[in-house]
Amino acid sequence: MDMRQPGTSRIVWRKSKRSNNGGNCVEVADFQSDIGIRDSKAPGAGRLTLSRDGWAALTVRAKSGDLDL
């Protein structure tokens, strides 16, 4: 699967500094106008793409504990 977006030559996926080797990690990439999110265990399985505003809202909710199970 090609993970590049139009107008970009190479996308750099990165994990959180808080990730461990437990396997429950996501990776994020900056697509210039959007943010990509994918499962680090299955990077070829697809990705979720959020607007920058959507990413900001998601991180606020995650940090507040609003998304905890």
C-alpha cells in the first residue's frame, strides 16, 4: 500500500515516546494538511486520516480520559 499523499515524497510514521513493546501502539504521520493514524502491528492494513482540527479534538479527549474504557 502506498502511504504517500499527493505532493509529498516520503511520509515518516512515528510512535509515541510512551509506547512500549506490548504491541498496542499506533503511529502517526503528518500529511501536510491532515494527520494519518495507523496500527503499528499492521501498517499495511490501512489508516485513519483526520483533519488537524479533528486530531486536536481527539488528543484533548484522550488526555482528559474521556475515551477510556
